[in-house]
Amino acid sequence: MNDDPPLKEYVTECPRCQQRVTATVEVYNEFSPDDDFEFRRYLIAQCRLCYQALLLEEVQDSRKYRRELECVWPTPPRALAETIPEVLRREHFEARTCFKSKAYTATVVMVRRTLEGVASQHGINKKPLYKAFEEMESTGLIEGRLLEWAQELRVLGNEGAHFTGKPVTRQDASDAIALAEALLDYLYVFNEQFSKFKERRQQAADMAKKAAQGAASTEATVQDDASQK
């Protein structure tokens, strides 16, 4: 085991910046054995761009330290569920890519494209886009609060698509991505999960009803046979 102190700086993926950054080590612990051949070290570092505290994990499998480490906290952005159509996941991935590149105006434009795709995937192609959202609400696809979210994202996307002289802030771009993910989850994950839940509940109720009817029929037959004796 190499007892030398770790490097002062490492390259890692900052979940807040959503890009590769240099992180400065503040505190680290000694290696603790994981098995007979591998040792781990955990380092608390600070992103040099946004100053977010990061927990880095280092696995030492040789005498050399790796300069690039995995950030294990905060956790990186999660992958979108496979139940979300691939075309929408691709659009949203591009929005994330724009955000990583600090192209915040392009980020909100891509979020708006994602929302257009959501409406199109449900067979709603009304123009302008706010009309499509209103139809989605009237058909029960989204509820009042989700409609409000979608409309605000649409407005932000419009501001990004047209020159106004006002920059799109990092916070607005980050919120747009998060709200778009919530909308996708609602439509393609939670709705489906709730539908399956109701289906299972209904199947269980039907089975219980049939079982009760069977038991009642059997009891009636037994009573009828007994009365005939």
C-alpha cells in the first residue's frame, strides 16, 4: 500500500455543474481494506467552478494514483426511465448537454422542443403550443399544476428562441430541465405505474369476488343435498 498523501487536485464530474471539473482536496481518510487486493480512499474536495463540496472515491490498485476520480456524492443526474419514448429522451439529453456546456439559452430551447415532442407523441399537434397543452389538460393527460409548469417552460423556451437582449440564467435553465423531467415522469412513469396498480387491485378484487361466489355456490349445494336426505 502506498502511504503517500493523495494529489492536491483531481478531475471529476461535478453533478451541480454537470461537467468535468478540477476539484481541490480538502480532507481525506486513510485507505481501508476492501478485500485482500484492493484499498479505497474517500476524499472531500471542492469544485473549483461552483465550490460545491464533493465526495470522491479512489480505488488504489497500483502504486500510482489516478488523476480522475468518481464523484459519489452528490449523486449525478439520473437516467430517464425506459418507459419514456426514446425520441423524447434524446431531446432531453441534448438539453442536458447544452446545460453542461453552459449554453443556457440553447438548454431552454431544447426543453421547449421536448415539450413539443410530448404533445406530438400524444397525437396533439395544435398550434401554437399553449393550445396543445390546454387540450392535454382537457383530455385528462395533465392536471392544472402540470399545465402551469408546461406553460411556464413554453414561455421560457420562447424567450430563448427569440432575441430579447435578456440572457437565460443558469438557474432558469436548471429549473427547466428539472421541471421537464418531472413532466416526463408524470406522463410516462407514474401514470403507467398507477394504471398497473389499479389493474392489479381490480384483478385481486375480481378473484376475491369469484372465490366468494364459488364458496357461496358450494355452500348452497351442500345445503340442498342435506335437505334432500
